[in-house]
Amino acid sequence: MAGALTERADALSWGRYPRARQTMIRCHDRHAALPLTEHFLLPHGNGRSYGDSCLNDGGALLQTRGLDRFIAFDPKTGVLRCEAGVLLSEILELIVPQGWFLPVTPGTQFVTVGGAIANDVHGKNHHRAGTFGTMVRGFELLRTDGSRRRCSPTENPDWFAATVGGLGLTGLITWAEIQLRRVANPWIASETIRFGNLDEFFTVSAASDRDYEYTVAWLDCASRGAALGRGLFMRGNHAPALCAARPRPPTGRLNVPFTPPFSLINRWSLRAFNTLYYHRQWREMTCGIVHYAPFFYPLDRVLAWNRIYGRHGFLQYQCAIPQVHGQAAVREVLERIARSGLGSFLAVLKIFGEIPAVGWLSFPRPGVTLALDFPNRGPATFKLLDALDTVVAMTGGAVYPAKDARMSGARFREFFPRWHHFSEYIDLRFSSSFWRRVMRD
């Protein structure tokens, strides 16, 4: 399983905060045993988690990108088996030309299958398809005691539920089998609607979720007063077979070549960007046929875009709020952000559906989810996010562990009351910076 061990100082997550020093162990053989080491272990895919759930300060990371082989694919049934280090982008390159697509995909295609399972990621169609775990037929879980368990909803179902959304703590997923969905082509019939405030979002969303598989909204976090929560609502469906349009896939990518000494995201650039982005669409609604890549993965066109936040990085904050409190709580969150002056560069609002997640620590639940990016400005940012935690806790909601770098252990245990049951399935030689942080107090 293990290759060379190298020390790397100041390893980072995608949010570039916090920093961690850890031993890196390259994995390249799914049939080999886990390495014998004095360090606590943690699987590490492509490093796209925002906080410290993918870091293991003082321990070792099992780099799984070397487990990148396809094992089997049936183009008639859409059942795919691959190693855990395969990227979703690599799967799409294989399956889309053969008329298949991922039933659930997050906002980036540069995540591994193992990482998607460990974080039980969700996408724009949660109200129709649920989380990534719902498409997983099974996987193999390798533990440091040498045991290998085949886990599925019917075989070792408790280990399946502990590992889906289990943040990589139950062992190493070596391979996984997923069920794909049929599509006629690589195109999405999309519409973008401009809405004037938060009330209009909920009206448009309620009407859209009935007829559209994919729905999500961008919010202008700089807006206040009657325009609070204004934004652009994107919705779409896979295009039919007899679609006349033939949009080409995007070619070329931009790159942020270096990390500036300070964040390029500040009060003035935030306000300018939000205003320009909101007004880029002067009509109430636009329609079109687009390739799936810019529809699902708009940020993937800018490589290393996380560098724009400078050397201190940023903190992403995503919360889920029960539907009964959703509108009032989101309004309160947006008002607190506006008053703080610490606006979010990217703010995404989405309705979660009723399909239950299979993982004990899975984040999605019925209601409203709001995701925000904040430049790390030190104590002021942490104070604001602690205040938002209080709003979320009062509604019975939760904060997403895969995107967290600072919530308290007390809040985590409140948001995920099944943590104690889950902890019985953690591999005794596995740990993470996140888990130690939320268990510390």
C-alpha cells in the first residue's frame, strides 16, 4: 500500500486554513495492507475539503490519488466499479460519451470517489436524488487490523452508514461501486432568473423544484434593506435526445499562478463584484443549452482560485436549517453578515429535499442550505461565524464538517447527536485535525 514517506511542512486544505505538518504516505496498491507506522492515519484524496477534516497535523496522510484505476464498467446497466482515488472528472470522461452521468455531483469535478463518499457530498439536485451515498452500491473498507469489509446497504449496513459521511475515520475505502444514470447527451437546458429579494427566492424555488432537476441560487451578500437576499436563480434539466443545439465543451482554463501577500477579496471588491454580477443579466430570465461542465462546475475553469484569498486563506461556512425556520433564519444570517461588513464573495442558497441521507454523520437534511466564503480576517471573522452558529443551533440545524475549520466541539455534538454511536466505528489508528478539535472539550 505504501510508497515513499516524505515530510511536508504547512500542508493546506482548499481553504488554506489552518496549516498542518504531517507525513505523506503514497498509496498505489489496493491489495496491500495499511502501513505500519507510529502516526495516526487519515485518507486524503484530492484535498478539496475546505477545513481541517482532510488534515492530520502531527499524523500521516494516506494519499489515495495513486488508487486511480477503473475496475469494471457495464455500459448497459451503468454500474461502475473503480478505486477510491479516481476523480469524478475522470469518470465523466469515460461515461458521458457512452450516455451516462453521475446521479449526484458536487460543485467541483476534481474530487475523488473516496472523498465524495467520506463527505457524502450533495449537488444541485438534492431535492430529487439525495446525496452521493444514495448512488453507492458498495465499497471495500480496509482497517489497520488487516480486516477488509464489503459494505453496502445490505452487507455490513452499519459500517456502510458509519463510513458514508464518516470523514475518512472508519478506515480506507479501497474501491467503490456506483450506479450511474442515463442521459441523452452532455448538454443541460438551463434558465437563469433574476430575483429581487429573499422572499422572491423562496417563491421561485418552490415553483422550480417541481419541474427542474437542478436548482441553485447565487446571492448578493452586499445587498441590504428591501433588496436583502437578491440574486440569480439557476435551474436546469438534462437536454432531450432531439436537442437541436450543439454547444461545445469549454476549452482552456485560467490559473491563479501565485498566492498574493494579502487577500484580493475586500469590502470594496466584494461590493463591486456582487453589484456587477447581479446586473450582468438585465432581463428577468434567460434560457439556453449549455455543456454540463460550466453548468455544474463554473469554478473549475479557474485553477487554484483559492489563492485569491491571500496567505491567510478563507473560511467556508455552510449551514442547513429546517424548512419551518428557513426563511427567517436565512434572513437573520444575511442581516448579520451585512452589519458585520465581512461580506461573502460566493454565497449559494439551495433547498434540500426530503430524501434521507444514509450516513450517520451526513450533513444534508430537509430544509434550506446556505454556503458562504469569508476571507480570513482573524478574530472578526471567527466572531461572526460563532454568531451564525448560534442562529443555526436555535433552529435545530447543522454546520457542514467538510467545510468547517473552527466550530466548537460542543456545537458539533449538538449538530450531530449520533456522533457517539459513530465513534464506536472509528479505526483506532485513524484520526484527523478536525476530529481531535471537536473532541477536545
